[in-house]
Amino acid sequence: MPDSLLSPNQRGLSSPSPGPDRRSGLPPRIRRRNRVISSCLECRRRKLKCDKLQPCTNCTKFARDCVFLAPALDPVGQAKLAEVKEKMGLLERTLEQDVARSKSEARDESSPSSQLPGQDIVESDENSAPEDEKDLKPNSYVTEDAAYDDADDDLVDLGIQLGKMRITDRIGGFVRPRFQEEIQEALKEVPPPQPGNRYPVRTPTSFLGPGPDYVAPASSFFFAPEPRRMSLMSFLPARSTADRLLVQYWNAVHVLAKCLHRPSFERQYATFWSDIASGVEPTASFQAVVLAMLMSAAISLPDETVLTEYAVAKADLVENFRQGCETSLARANFLRTSKLETLQAFVMYLIPLCRSEISRAHSALTGTIIRLAECMSLHRDPSNYDVSAVEMQVRRTLWYQVCFLDMRTCEATGPRPQIRRDDFDTKFPLNVDDADLELPNPPTEDASRFTDMTITRIRFECNEMHRLTWNERPRIERKKTTFTSLLGKVQSFGKAMETKYLPILDSRVPLQYMAMQIYTVLFNRMHVQILHKYASNQDRLMPERLRQIMMGSCIIILEHAMAIETIPHVRLWAWYAGAFQQYHSAILLLSEYYAKPRDDFALEARVWRALDFAFELPPDLEGGEKSRMILHELSDRLGVYQSHRRIRPPKSMAEAPGPRIHAHEFKRQEARRSKERGESLTPAIDFSGPGGILPSTEPLDYSFTYPRMPDDIMREPTYQLPGMVSPMHGSDSSPSMSNAANPNVGGAGSINNNNNSPGNADNMLDIDWNEWERLFPSDMNAGGSAGDIMIPPFSFPHFSPSELEEGWAAGMGKDPLVEWAGVGVQGESLK
């Protein structure tokens, strides 16, 4: 046998050779014997014989320090040393496991945070926050919680209505217990009242009562039900009427607030009517689904359409379906259900109810549905279970609809969202068509095209980003995160959404244009959600750059809301606009716009155009007169409402609000009042310096100027905010995000940059401007100046009616509002 096949033992190599290592060329290792040293160190160093006494004789004789090496550890000491080493090893292993686990969680795609577009960034810790940002302080008259005295519960808790705006105890999700007093102080900033009041006179019942969009659940939904018509046929319309309402549901409701898998529902719907024709009563759960669908369709129809086509008042038709749905849900035992279909009907019942007008009854039902959904494990991704692709999509969709209801009722009634992002791992539903889920190999990734899930998916992602910013705001005040970091997350989210959805949206298609409007409103609300707590108040003015972003976002929200409600081509979906925004940004825009000087008539006209629409003002009045009308009416109506609600301010708000002495308009009006009294300006108020006013020989203009713009300019305005085009007129349909095509950037549509007004000191509310410049670069607009209103760097293109007509003529040929919904003119599904 060759030597190369022999083992070392067979070749006589049972142990390593003490000779040199021929392969490495290293000298042989010298092994030393470890002997116990018993002599003292001095005797050992001098090579003397030590008698091992302590001290030894030699060291005593020559007066040296006698030092012995420590003896070896005894068995007890050795055991303790081994125990310490074992604990150290255990700690090291635990640390290694924690590091590996954290890295695994960071890569886990099922995490809710990692699902949000653009949120795969690492947040900086608080120690890296700039020093000037640590002094950030919110408005002291804003709180998250409210306490009440014995309020009048007979009054519907819907707040007050002023124009299109309805505000409750909460404005933008925050409680303002002294909001009426704040408005009384704001009235000092506007010119004196003119004779007469041109605002429509309304009784308390009218502005305190519910509006046409309010649908209230029955108080007997939970307890002591009143005698009802328990037969399904008492609520169900004729088959032909139900089919027409089903077509309306697919067209107007399904594309915005999806809850159903359409092919599955259509098969069940056919069986439903077959059972009724055979005298067999369908299951109570599917009865509830059908009646919830019919109620949603009826709510989405205009009043005149219902009266014309169905020969009944809309309120009566909706009330019939509401009672029928509640009855069917009660018969299906929805309070203890474990059936997905029953929960589906409950979600479909709440979605059309939770729009612009929400009471605590809606909030209580939302809390119920959250608990039911969690008991059915909808907060756990269905991929953990053995379910079909259709059921997986439905479960995910229903969970995120519940998440939306949680956020919407929280904003209206408070106090904070019940669902925490760390409490669930359900993934977003796939952006695919319903028919794709029944293929032999159903998709597992999002489609790169516009589908019947796209708008709902956009809403879900924006809603979860709202949840993230809601939860991050208190962490800013507790110094757990930074202001710049949160705004950076919003910007990253916007850029990621632009990359994902902009290529698949065509502004010439009304439904896709509606998707653009919805997204723009929801995205800009994130900036307002973060910034409005730090708006100008009696203590200080808002830093200019923050003010630019907040005002720009407010204007965009209002203009896109106007587009949704006024453009005829999207009127089919305008019924759901109240779920996206409630015009609270209008009062914030009015307050902030007049906090500093204004010298841009074009921008002022644009602001008032949005405010006229929001507050339903007569357009022929001047800005100052309209401002007083708004504030006066708002103060009076809030006074009536708060006298019934009796909100109890916390002790920290014991001091009444004062005037905004640093605001530009307050200085003007104070100068006017001093001049009328023949007095000099009050020394306590600094009117000097840039942004202030000095006594001048020129007469002061104490009124707000509302420019009389020509009709053609008002129809086709040429002034635009940087990075944004007005939704009320046409623009370049190119999806480019560049603002180079805007010739008016830095000109018309910009706000004067005045950072030196008193009360605007940077130590009051400062930001890490280096990081801010990276997120919101001042040169992002071609030709822009530092004083331009900064618009978030995301805006979808817009279309003109002429472009729509061209797109329809070239690609459709049928009624587009029916064709895009996938339903034929006769109500039959298009094949």
C-alpha cells in the first residue's frame, strides 16, 4: 500500500515530532516546565537560598522587603473563578444572540414599519440631535385629552359647522379648550367691523345639528332592541333596484373603499336571489353584507338622483338599509362572531358612516370592531395560516380598513389610536385585480399597473404613515426623537410613493386622476399634522421655513379638496371626500397667513379663493371684512357649543390666552387704535426693526386687500406655488417633478421672507438647518428664492377638461364612468 494512503499511526506518527516543522520552516517549540516558586523575590533575584520564612532571614538581615508570590487558589477560590468565567461566557452568548435577533428583525419584511415605503432608514438617536432643536416647545393651549363637567348629552356631539368646515372639541386631532378665547384675541388683529353682517344667519339648531352626510347608528344597536321588522324582505328592495344599486357600488364605492372580492361576491349574490326565489332565507351574515352594500351605494348617490330614479327621499332609503343592516348584524350575533363574513359586513356598515361627521357612537363601534378583529387574528398576517389567496387578500383588506376607522374616529373624537404599529404584522393587501387571485398561480407581488386595489392601497399606506407620525409626535416632546428626523421620514415616504405609483397613473383617466387628488391631500396632511401644534401663537411666531411648508401644504389640501368637489369628471367619487380631510386647514391657513406682512396679491387671491370655498363666503368682500366675518361667526358658534359641552381646561391652561403681540396685523391694528386715542405706541410692544412698523408720515393701510382679479385670470390663474399647479386648470401632463416649467416660481405665489420680526427668535423654535436644507433644499425650485412657500417635493400631474375629452375620445368610446368600473351600461359585468 502506498505511504500516502496510510494513516499517521500506520506510518508510525502517533504523536507530533519534536523536530522542526519542515512545512513552515519554524524552529521547534521549547516546552518549559511550570515549577512552583517558593522563594521570595529578593532571594530569587540575588540567587540566595531562602528559608521561606516570612520575612525570610536574608531579607531581615539586610533590611529588604520580603515579598512572596501569592499561592495558588484553593479549591473554593478556583470554583468561584470558574463560576465567574461561566457567567461571563453566558453574557457574551446572550449579547451575540440579541445582536443577531435585532439584525433579523431589521430585515423582517413582515414588520409594519418596514412595509411603509421609504421607511427603511435608520433613525438617529437623541444624542445626535442638534442642541437648538432640543428647545422645541408646542402651543401651550393644545392638549390631547379633554375632561368635561356635566355636559348636555342630548346634544349630538358633532361640534359646529361653518361653511364646509366642521370642528368638534378637537381640531386636527388636538383639543383646544380655550379656542373661543384664542379667537377673541385673534379678532384684535382684524379691522373694525363694518355695518351689518353678510354671513347667513343660522340658528344654533342648524349649525350644531347634523349635516346631510351624517348617518348615526341606532342607540339600540347594542342594548334593548326596539321591536323591529325581522323579515329580510321588509328591508330588501326589488331585484332590479338592487342590481342598479350594485352597479353604483362597484363604480363609486368599491374603487375607493374596497372590502369585497368581486368575483366571489357576484357568485354569492346570484345564489342569494336564487334562494329568495326558492323561499329559502339566506344566512344572516350575507344578508348583512348585501344590505351594507346597498346602504353604501345609496349614500354615494346625490339626493336628486335618488329622488328621480328611485322615487323616494335619500334619507328614507338610507335609513331603511341602515336598519336592515343593523338587524341582520344582530341576528348574525356580531358581538361574539368568529365568522369573517359577519365582520366584513360590520366593516362595510361603518365605512360610509365614518366620513366628515363623526360622533362618539361611531368611535364606540370602532372600538368594538377592533377587538373583534383582533380576536379573529386579523392583526396577524394570514400567510401564517393555511388560507386561499382570496381569503388572504380579504383578511388583509379588512384589517387595514379597521385601521383606517381607528385613525378617522381618533381624529374626530380622540383621544389616540387604539391600534399600535407594534401590535400587528399583517401585510398590505396586494395591488392586484380581483380576478388575478383566482388564477391557478395567484400573484404574490404587487402588479406594476393600475388595478382595482390601487386607490385603496394608496389610502392604506398613507393611513399607516399618519399613524406613525401620530405616535412620533409625543416622542419629540420627550426628546426621544428629533423634529428633523420625523419630517425626513415623511419626505422619504413621499419620494418612495412617487417612485411606486407615479408611473402607473394617467392623469387623463378620471379614476386615476382621483387617485392623484386623494394622495396629494393625504400626503400634505402629514406636514400639517406635525407642524400645526407649533403654529404662531401669543408667545412667538413660527420660523419662516416651517411656516412656508405648513402654509403650502394647507393651500394644496384646500385646492385639491376643491378639485374633488367641483370637477364634474370626478363627482362620482366626491361623496367620500369627507373621509380624507375636513377643512380644518382653512382656519389654520387664515391664522398663519396674516401673522406676517404680505406683498403678493396673486398668492393672496389664491388663498382667499380656497377660503371662500371652505367657508362659503361671498367673493365680493375684501379680505379684512371676510376675516372678521369668519372669526366672529366661529367665536359665537363655539361659545354656544362649549356652553353645552362644558369642556374643563387643565390646570396648565389656567391663564387665559393673550394676543399675538408679535403678529404683523396685531401691530397694525394696535397702531391704529393708539392713533385714534392720540397716544404713542405702547413701549412694552416692540414695533421697531424689520417686520415691525415705525411711525411714518405716510398713511397706513389698515385693511386687508383682496385684489379684483380679471375673470380670465381667476379661471386660469398663472400664479402657482413652487412645485405645484392649480388643480382647477390644465397643465403639462408630463409626470416630471421638475419645477423648471413654472415661470412664476420665486415671483407670483411667494411669501415675503421676513425672519427678523420680534418673537421670531430662533432660540424659540429652531431646527437643524443643515439637515433641513438636505430635506427641503432652497434651490429645489428653478429661480426660487429662500422666501418662497416650500411645497413638498411630490405632486401628481393634473389634467384639463379638454385633455380628458381627448383621452376619452381616443381610448374609450363609451361612458368612462361606467367603463372604468368594469360594469356595462345595463349593469352586466364586462367580459
